[in-house]
Amino acid sequence: MSATLQFAYVAFDRAGKASSGVIESIGQAEAREALRSKGLFVTQLEESADGAAPALPGARTNHERRVGRGKVLKHLMTFTRQLNVLISSGTPLVQALGALERQAREPKWHAVVADLRKRVEEGASLSDAMSCHPAYFDDVCNSLVSAGEAGGRLDSMLERLAKLVRSESHVRNSVTGAMVYPCLLMMISCVVMIILLTFVLPRFAGLFEQLGSPLPPTTKMVMAASNLLRGYWWAAILGVAGAIFGARTWLRTPSGRRAFDTFLVKAPVLGKMMRSFAIARITRLLGIQLESKVPLLEALRLTRQAAGNLLFQDLLTSAEQAATRGQSVSSAFAASDLVTPAISEAMHSGEQTGQLAMLLINVADFLDEENDVVVRSLTSIIEPLILVVLGVMVGFVALSMFLPLFDLTATTSGGGG
């Protein structure tokens, strides 16, 4: 009779909840199958000498939590493309990872690639090694790589993953680039107004007192704002800081996050754009996973975890429940007001023809093209609008400062006549 071994594992159940523990089995394949029979999707499985359960993904490597999403996408885009090229040319996986390790310049990323190479050298699969760094490789990424390893198609799976990362990076860069100039204009507007109220207007205050003439209502209002800002500037700073801290704290609560996510998708102009971006991301994630032969329920679960917005997470939960009952996924999308009828009808057609994966990817491509046009159009409208608002604000303050002088000149000219 074969001796049993202890294997430490990290896995997710069908609800997406992470769990870790130790299982006894005669081999790694048998342990993985035993966990799968319990409804657990294994992301990490390795022999445990001390019988201790590994830490959950969210609790590992706390320093990785501070990595920005933009930097992660940049590293992933380079990593997947270069690894795909090396493996496609016949380079062994360990040697390919070693080459990428030598090319990595950023210290944290170099440490991640070095750890991947070390774990693969010790016999772990690439997907298991990647699951140890959840800040860089999410569950969707690990699932695609695991499917590629199981089917002997790691190179093609890396190519699909590279396209997915490149698409997300393109969308992120498009939105960020479009918002840089409007945000810069808004900052300039605030700085100009602060300078006018705190440095320029006080110089006119002494002149107005010497004139002794009554001030127009607009001038009194601007002077009051100037005195308030100069006398209680510390309160303004504390108020802004408190508002930011309070908003961040509120958004961390379940009710606050749901209220904010609801606002994002229900707002008159912003909501339509946010829904389009979210649907494009969801359809692309689902399409690539289904094209990669990831089981439908697992693909829906992983997409739900990556959706971000709680309302779309609820939608994907409904889709999971529909698929579990044997119903079509498109029926859950059709019942939601987050998805346009054209999208749900296209999904239904894809299910009927057995081409759902390809159709979802085509829908995502179409939506991304539309979103690029929308972002550019909004930018072209917002920029002149901010300039107009800035001009009106500065003009109002300037006019309020010079109105008493105009009145004095008019009075003097009338008296002299």
C-alpha cells in the first residue's frame, strides 16, 4: 500500500470564496482530483513537509498590494508576449523564464519573475507559481495558463492572454490620456482662483477703503470670499482632507460601494459610457476564456471576480445561476437593464450556433471601437467647456474688482461736467 503524502492547497469554491488547507493523498494528481470532487478549483497545490496550510492569496506578499494596475499591465504585456515568443520557438519554460528574469529591471518585478523561475524549476506548474503572486497574476490569468498547460497549448494561450492584457491596457491608456488635459485645466482653474482671492484681491481692498464709496454687491461677495479663505485657509484644507477621507471610508463599506457603483452606471451621460466599458470587458473576458476551453461556470465565476462593479457582479451571479439550472446565459443578460437588447440577442444567437466565444470577442472589439470614439468626443467637448468656465470665473472676479473703479470714474466725470 502506497504511503500517503500531505499537500497544501489554495482553492476557490463555486461562490468564489478562497480557502486553504492540507489534504492527504498518494499523489498530487489524486489530491487535485479529490479537491475538484468537493467543488474546489485549485490554484496552488504543493507537497507540505510541516503540514501547515498556506496563506490565502490576499494575505500573501503585502508589498505587492501597493503595485498600481497600470504598472501591472505594463509588466504583464511584456511578460506574456516575450514568453509566448520564446516558448513558440521551442525554448524550455525554465530557460524562457530565466531570460525574462535577466531582462527585468524593476526590483519587485524582477523578484516575481525570479520566484516563478525557481518554482517551475522545483517542479511546480507555471499557473501554480503565478498564483503565488495575486497582485500581478489574477485568477483569470492563472485559469488561462492552467488551461493551456492542461491542453499542451501554453504558447497559444499566452498569445490570447497577451491580447487580453493589451486590450485592457489600451482602454486604460485611452481613458487616462483623454482625462489628463481636462484635469490639468481644472487644476489651473483652482490655482488661478486661489491666487486671485488670496493675493490680488487684498491689494484692491485697501484701495476700496480709501475711496470710501459704496461697493457693488458682487464686489462685496468676492471680498467676503477672499476674507474667508485668507482667515480660515486651514479650515478649508482640513475640510477638503476630511471630505476625501470620509469619501474613501464610505466607499469601503458595502452600502457605500453599492451606492457609488449604482451612480456610475445610472448617471445620465457617464452611466452609458461606464456600462459600455464594463460590458466590453466582461464579454472579452468571457469570450477568451470560453475560446480557451475554460468551463462555462468557472469562466463566469472568474469574470465575476474581475468585473469590479457590484451591479455587474450581480448580473454574472444571475448568469451562473441560470447556467447551473440549465438555462442560457443570454437569458440572464436579457433580463438586466445593464445590457442593451442588441448585446443579449447577439449572445443568444451565439449560443444557438455554438459560436458564443467568437461572438463575444467580436462584440468586445466593436464596443471598444465605439468607446474610443465616445472618449475622444467627450474630450473634445469637455476641454472647451472647462476653458469657458475658467474664463467666466476669472472674468467675474476681475469685473468685481474693477466695478468700483468704473463707478468712481463715472461719478467723477459726471461731477466734473
